[in-house]
Amino acid sequence: MRADIVPGAAFPDYELSDHTGQHRSLSELQQGDPLVVVLSRGGFCPKDRRQHEGLLQLHREMQVGYCRLVTISTDNLLETNEFRNGVGAHWIFLSDPGRKLQKDLDIAEYTDPHHNPMIPHTLVLEPGLRVYKIYNGYWFFGRPTVEELRHDLRAVLQRCRPDWDISSPEQRAAWAKGEKASFHPYGKTRARVFAEQE
């Protein structure tokens, strides 16, 4: 991984085609929420399929916890859809057959010239695409467990949600005064919140 991609740094706002062929940027997909980005070897890899099967339950929790998940692989559009459908995923998969990320982040898996995938990584990003944690998944057990991701998301949410502890005197006083900007949905209408959900 490029030397400047470390906790606290901004992750690049890549724009790629999603599994439907629509161009999407990471910042658009994040929408101000914590984001887990899985840089995947691709659907051919049994380790990646197993990791994604484990993410299925976590994704359901992330949806109700206002967190986002995206997978990026070097698969083409057909392979991306086969991978996504094959594991039963309901989150966004981005396709990078031109290997833009692989080259830019310096994560070519040179030990597999046949598939030429990325070295798999999982990143937990705070709002603003700020790197919280990076996991190197070249070996399967280097990838985060679902429980580790839960802990990471809890820590990120505690840092980015002003209403994490609504029992604090400051939050109670703000609510009593009608100052609701520091309470979810932070100035958005409920209709907008629901419209932004994937």
C-alpha cells in the first residue's frame, strides 16, 4: 500500500463503474457515514467469496447502524455481477478492470500474474474518506473478522456522531432548547435520509 495511505490520511475519492455500469465516487457512496471498503482479488478467489459471505450479516447491521459497505475488484462488469450475486450481496460492488486502484495504491499482487489482482485490503473509513484502519488480507487471517469490524465501526461512530451519548447534559440541554442540528439526521429530512439509502 502506498506509504501515504495510513490512519488519519484521506483515502483517494476514486470513481468507478458499479455493478450496474453507473459511475460512482467513493464520497458519493459514503454520504457522510462510516464506510468499509473491501479491495478484493475478485470472484475467482475462494478466500474473497468466504470473506464476503461473512460480511452478509454485518451488512444488515450496518444498514440499521447508518454505515456503508463497498467492494472493489479488478473484475469486469460481468464477473462483478457474478461475484455479487454468487455471494448474495446487496451492497455496491465497483469494477476496476483497468486496475486504476491497483496501480495508484501500488497493490499489484505480483505473485499471481495470471489474474493480476490487487493485494486484498479492507479499510475502515471515517466520514470524509479519512482512514481509520487498514487490514492487509493477502493471508486470509489478515482480513478483519466481522467482530473486529463491529469494534472499528463502534469507535468511528463514537468519534463522528455528536449524539452518540444522548444522556449527556449538553445533549439534553440542546434538545430542550430545540437545537436539533447535533441529532440524527443532522439537518436532513427523513425523506432525504431514506432516498440516500442504497
